[in-house]
Amino acid sequence: MIAYQLTQEKRDMILMAIQDHFETAKPYLKHGYSLRNLEEDLGITYTYLSHIINREYGMNFNDLVNKYRIAHMQGLMGEPDATLYTLEGLAYRSGFNSRSTFYRAFYKATGRMPSAFVKNTQE
């Protein structure tokens, strides 16, 4: 089992590498970014990355990427030119490829539909 192969120090190092990469390089903005891309970016095996993400974040890779995309989009919503874009336009700028994926991920992460979120932030 993978858990037995990784020391706590190694798990912490991988977790820090993932966090640093997501916060500095913002790979989640790339359309179609995958766990294999993360493996290439960090030079850490796919299996270790998947294990750490599942264990430490309590979610799978796609949910983690979507979490970062949604946080990015929420930041975009606060910018002065946000009204120039539709929700789908902001979602696309945040790395989402499709409207349905965006709506599903947004609801899963926030418990609200995007339009309800926007309405609440405008009030």
C-alpha cells in the first residue's frame, strides 16, 4: 500500500509541492489540466500525487482543481470589469471547459448555483 511507502516527511513535502504549485503557477487555469500534467510539472509520480490529494484534501484531483477554479472565479467576480462577462465567460477564464461542468462543480463546492451566489454578493 502506498501509505506504507511514504514517510510523514515525504507526504508533507509532496503536499507542500502541490500547494506551492497551485498557488504560484496556477495550473488550474489551463483547460484540460490533468493529474498526469501535475505529475510532469512536479516530477512526482501519479500514484503518490493521487494518494496525497485523496488523503490530505479529502477529495479527488478533479475536485481539487475545481475548488481552485471556483476560488479564482469568485475573485474575478469582485473585479470592476466582472460585469463585462457572463458567468460562463468568467468560468472559462477560470479554467472550466463547459457550462455543465462549471455549474456542477460550483454547486458541489458551495452548495449554491452560481446565479444565487452572484445575487447574494450583489445585495
